[in-house]
Amino acid sequence: MRILLYRADGNTAPWADDFARHLPQATCVTWTEGQRQEPCDYAVVWAPPEAMLRELAEVKAIFLMGAGADAMLRDADQIPRSVPIVRLGDAGMGVQMAEYVVHAVLRYFRRFDQYEDQAAVGEWRQLPPRDKADFAVGVMGAGVLGQRVLDCLKPFGFPLHAWTRSDKHIDGVTCFHGSDGLEAFLRRTRVVVCMLPLTEDTANILNRANLGRLPQGAYVINVARGAHLSEPDLLTFVKSGHIAGATLDVFRHEPLPVQHPFWQEPRITITPHVAALTLRSESVQQIAGKIELLARGEPCADIVNRDLGY
């Protein structure tokens, strides 16, 4: 068995070492532009370049080094549909995502962002506590990671909402779905958390119209993709006070350019795409298990639906 590896940063050696432990029968080779490889059975990649697509079209399956499939699907029309594209499931990302979102929600609910501002100027002043009944948290996208976040928020007693493409039932969560349910979801949500896959339908979904449907003093947390958010619209709403604050982990251009106006807006908290880092060992173990399933002709989980985009 031969596995073709590719990462834009070139750091494939640790992945090859882990595959040697979990799939000792496999030989891992690193893709290099201009060097034609012997045929490989499987590919394990992240954001492969266009020059690699011909070789990807010849493997039995393509495994992604992350949960999102948007970077791969941009060129998926050049990959035969007979070649499954398989994303990571949880692989240790769920708990990280939950930690990040819960921290951000509690920071806003307990006014820690405001206390940080006061501390910076030496001001000692207690602020009135908030009422949880008025602090509904709404998660856009309730897949594996989204449901993990909702589960971790439940013990704190916030009203919880979820908005999904199709109808879902989640215990303890008020669910909305489809375009008809989006406005009602937003109007009843104080903290909106974007965890959607990036597709044609969800790109730019946090735009002027939808941000304006959030209640006065709402908060935005984006841990999905930068292209979900209209950055100029968010900045306008933050400056007007309609959006009281935003915690953003993803951006249209990464690293976020030093001249970007978000850096100068104190009510926008920026982190460098760290909400859920890929844990290599857990990821390789998961991918190795899926390769063994496919090699035996058995189905595996997390095959991307190219029509839906995730």
C-alpha cells in the first residue's frame, strides 16, 4: 500500500512516522511538484495545489487533514466522483472547539471583556449581572462539532438555539432550519456562533441583513471560515454598537494583514485560527482505520457529499 502525503508547509515527516506505527504495511511518499510518483493507493492532503490534481484523480480515496472540505472541493470537478473525499471526524477537535466557544460565551456573559477594559485604565467598578434568560446562544451548524459545543453549553443554563440546513431535533435545544427559519433564529439569539461548513449557500451568510437581525448588543463568534463573514458589515455594526463584540478565529485572508482594521477595534477579539487544531496522532489513527475499512470494501464515515459541499 502506498500513501501520498501533502501539506503546504512541507511538514509531512511526522505524519509518515505516525502512519508507520498505525499502518506498518504502508509506504508513505511526499508529493513534490514536477516529480512524478509511482501510482499511490491513497492520498492524505490539505489544500493540495492544482498541479497535484492529476495524481489525486488516480488514487482510491483522498483523506483530508481537517474537518473542512471547502479547499478541496474548489477543484473537485477534476477528481472523478468514483474517488471518495473523506474529511476528518472529531479527532480531538470537538473538545477544543467546545473549550474555545464556551470560554468566549462566558467571557461576554460575565462581562470579562468590560472588566479587562476597566483594568487597563485602573478602574474598580462592579457591573450589574446579566440574566441568562436574555442571553440565548445560537449555533449555526449542528454537525458533530456543533453538537459537541451545544452539549458543553447545556450545564450553564443558557437558552440554546441551533440553525441547520434541514430539520433536526436536539434535546434541550430550540432548532430552526432552512431559509425560512434563519430570521427567527437570529432575532432570538444574543450570541451567534458560526460553525457552518463553507458552501455556496453559506458564504457571506453573516452579512449586513443577517447581522442586523440580531438583537441590539449581540455578540458574534466565528470559528468556521472567514468567508462566512462580511468583514466590512461586521465592522460597521460593531462601531454602531449594534454588535457589542466579536470573537473571530478565522478570516478571509490568513494571516490577518497587519493593516486590517480589525486590529484597531478593541471590541473584536482575534485569535490565529486555533479554535480546533488538528491533532496529528488522533487524525492519523482515524485515517488509518478508514483506509483499512475501504481496503476491505466496507463503508467508512465522513465521506464528503460533493453536492452539499460537506
